[in-house]
Amino acid sequence: MSPAERRVLTISTTLVMIYLLFPVVVVVVISFSSSKFLTFPPPGLSLQWYQALLDGDWLQSYRITFQVGILTAVLSTLAGVPAAFALARHRFAFRGAFEALLIAALITPPIIKAISLYLFFAPIGLTNSVTGLVLSHTVTGIPYVVLNLLASLKSYDQDIELAARIHGASPLRAVTTVTLPILAPSVIVGAIFAFLQSAQELLVAMFLLGTTEKPLAVRLWEGVRISLQPTIAAASTTLVVMALVALGLILLVNRRNRRAGMSPA
């Protein structure tokens, strides 16, 4: 690549990054505003909107968000790990259909997913409950775990597991004590993505919880419709920080994968 081409690539990449990050920067800056409304640039700086997040209603929303997100990540992992092993190591009827369903769970429009889950959960009494929301978010969380682990299983050297079985370990013990610890980074990445999609999901939460309990995404949406105080910018900034922390964890996990000779998740 010539120096001129390198400069063009650098400039174009920089412009794209600015275009993508500018809205995030605006939200972060407004979250420190001294104004009582969403104005940019802010007339002054203040931490009052972060102090407002310590209000009981906002803390309740954070509690629900983390509760649902953690339970979603756990259930997605418990269901996704066996499914990934089944897809990687066995041939069975409708295997292709099962893989298509995993992709469909990720690309289905949220409004269709929200309506269908509401119609399914309403007759069995799982609406207006945290349990119903956890189960609905798990539907989308499982594919993240399966696809991440499946990619690592395809490049995993099964001779390591076979060696453990030769030395007396049962098939289940060989998987749980040898294979899974090696593939744990891929499982962790999938669980992190399952948590993030749960924390940021809006429509399903609105349909299933209604107004009884409000996760952070629902409270942010109501804040945009009812009042335009910078509190919603402060809460949005906490979501950005959450995503950055998750990204940092994923980068650390992928670095461990590379050092262990595995393909990145």
C-alpha cells in the first residue's frame, strides 16, 4: 500500500469512527449538564443527574435489569452448552432446521418477537413477571452461547479429550474437566452477549412486564416520552460504560483464546 493510499484509508476510517461515536459523546457530555433539559452543548457541568440515579425508582430499574440479565446469561449457558456439543459432534434429523432456528431467534424483528411471546406466555400466567421476562430473553440469549461455543468446538483438538478418556475418565467427566475449561472463554463470551442483549432489550420487556416493573430500557423509553431531563442521558451513559466493560472482558477472553491456541470467539 502506497503512502497516499494509507493516508486516505486513515482519514476515511477516522471520519467513520467520528460519525459513529459522535452521538455517544453527545449523550455522555449531556449527562454532566447543569441544565434541567437536554441541551447541547451544556451551559455548565454538574453531577446532579448521576445523583438522581440513586433515587429508589431508578435503583429498582437497575436491580431488575441486572437480575433478569444475570439469570438470562445463566439459563442461556445451561441450555446453549449442551446444544453446541450436540450440533458439533452428532448428526441427527432436522439438524439444519435447528441451526436455522438459532439464526432466526437473532434476526426476528423485536416487535414480532414481543407479540408472539406475549401471546404464548399470557395463557400460562407468565406475563407481568420477572420469570416470564427471563425466559423470553433466554430465547435470544441461547444462540449467542451456541454460536460462540460451536465455532471453538470446530477447531478444538478432540485428542486432548480422548487422552483423558484413555486414562480412565468417563466421557462426561472428560468433557467437564478437560474440554469445558479449555473452551470456557467462548462460553463466557456467549454469556456476556446474552446479558447485554437482555439489558438493552425494550419491546419484549414492555409487552411482558407492562407497568408493574420497569427494567432500565423501559424507564429510559418512558423518560424520553414524558420528560427530557438529563437523567436519561446519565442512565444511558451507564449503559455505555456497561457495554465498554463487557467489550473489555471479551477482548481479554479472546486474548486468552489466542494464547491457548484457540480461534477467537
